[in-house]
Amino acid sequence: MVGNLIGLTGLALGWRRSVLTWPAQLLAGAVLITAFWGSHMPGLIGKQAVVVIASVWGWAQWNRGRRDTGEVAVRFATWTERALLVGATAVGTAAVAGLFHAKPELSYAPLFDAYIFVGTLAAMYAQARGWVEFWFAWLAVDLIGVPYAYNHGYTFTALTFTIYFVLVVAGLANWWTKARATRTAPLAKGVAA
């Protein structure tokens, strides 16, 4: 419960593009690793390990971006970036699922665990880059992660991620609006395109 509540705080901070989203996500991930440790759910443990590691990197990325521009800039990914993100997610999911199939003691549900693990990595990468599409990546992970957590008895986690869904949609709308405004803003006089 504590880890999920900290995670909700981190999501709200991310929505506002506050750099404090990263330490909140790091702490939430660490707490949730301890909660999932006794279960046979490497996808959820791996997901939280990714959250911890990616939070350190994302924190550095957003701090550098704030130094350069004074705020965390958000934008739409290019079509090439989107294709690479989707492709890397598919290849990574297949590779991790292959590992889980080869070592069945690691996972009861290799494809689901792999998808949650790799999808989380993709979402965190896109968030650190400031791409609006990171919200879609989180939605895609939650479509599998919520029923998966519920079916394994982590009802509070499943309910929390249902609340995340609402916040993710609101965050997506906020970042979408910000990115569109930035993209359509007239250039200042003398500034090269």
C-alpha cells in the first residue's frame, strides 16, 4: 500500500513535469520490490527494479533539461523514435520471454512477465526523454499489469493501477496540450528554426 501511494504521488508529480517525480518513483519502486519479493512474479519485481534504475537516469535527464531551458520540456516523439520504441519493446519482450521459457522457475507466465518488464523499461525511457508517448506506453503496460496483479492476489496494487489509469489519461491530456502549444508557438524574432 505504501509503495503504491508513493507511486501515485510520483505520477502526479510527473504530470506536473516536476523533477521530484523521479525520487518518488525510485522510492516507490524500492518499497514495491520488498512487497513482491516473496511472490513468484518476476515481471512485477523486474518492473520495479527497472523503475529504480530508470528513475536515477530520468532524474539526471530532467535535471539537465531544466538547467538548459528552465523547465522540463515535453514533445511528441518522431515517427522514427516511435517505431524504434515499439520495435525495441517487441524484440525485448520476445527475448525476455525466451529467457523465462528456458528457465521456467523464473516465471509462471513468461510472456506476461516479459511484457510488463520490457514495457516498463520502454515507458520509463520515453518519460525520461520527455515524450508524450510515454503515457501510451504506461497504458499498454497497465492493460496487462492490472489484471495480472489482481489474479495474483495483489488487489490493492490492481486498484491503485486502476486509479493510475485515470491519472495517466489526465497526464496524457496535459502533456499533449503542452507539446502542441510548444510545437505551434511562433518562433521568437531572430531565432533559427
